[in-house]
Amino acid sequence: MTTIPVEFSRVASLELLTKRVDLLAMKATPAECEALAKRFHIVSIDFFEAEVSVKWRGGKSINYDVTGRLKARLTQSCIVTLQDIVENIDDTFDFRVVHPKQMEELTEELDEFQDIEFSEDDNVDLGEIAAQYLALSMDPYPRLKETAELSILTPSTPKKNPFAALASLKKDK
């Protein structure tokens, strides 16, 4: 079995977090930033940090609400000119962690748009989840402001209608 590398792994016990810590702060090292940039196919990530808080929802099984905030500064390539564009990200996220067997019980309770993570035990890789939310927060089509008017789909000179010559033949008759 092949193991997929996780560039920003921060596995945490949610039960311990709820008992001991109000807010878990995570900061990526330069090597982790470089690995994430490679994974996301972008130029670079200057810094990436996230804060996460966990709240137990009660019950006999795994049932936690996780909220977080991530901040990052990264560089992407403009989709038109390929010049570097710096993007500052400051975004929030939230999701629910439940045991897979609990899903049927919670179907009515869950918001249809709420993100869900499954965990057999109460250990969750909060770093990987924060990295996934970073990917979702990035501009998917970064463009320099100067290129906002440019479009590779619109020709600079209007094309002639190929049937214009036929129209002139029709007029001659």
C-alpha cells in the first residue's frame, strides 16, 4: 500500500483539545510551505498559519464541532500573463467530526452544506484539513488587474462573416 505524504500534518486528539486547550495554533515551517506550494501547483507560500477550536457536542460517541481561521500569503501565476500575483488570505472554516456509524443518526440534525470529517477514534489531522481549506480559499483564476479587460476568447479585430460573399451574390440576382 502506498502512503500519501501529508505536507502539513498536525494530528490531534479532539477529546484532549476540548479538555486542555481553548485554541490550537498551527504554523507551517518553510519546508512545509514549499511542499504545499508544490502540491497546489503555485509559485510559493510565504507563510501559512491556522487557529482551531474544538467543542464537544455531547453524546456517547465522537461528535465535535471544529471552527478555525487560516491566514496565508502566497504567490500564484496570472492565468493570462503568467506574471506573479501575491495573494493574502484570511478565511474561516468550520466542520463537524463524527464517527462513521453515527451518520444515519445525525442525518436530520446536520446542515446539508456543513462539512463533515469521519473519524474511527477522536484523532483528526487538523493540519491537513486546514491545508485543504487553504486550497479552497485561493483564487482559482488569478489575474493581474491590468489584464481584466483582456480576453483570449475575444479577437482584437472582428472576423468577417464567411457567408458575406454569398449574400452579395444573392443581391446581384
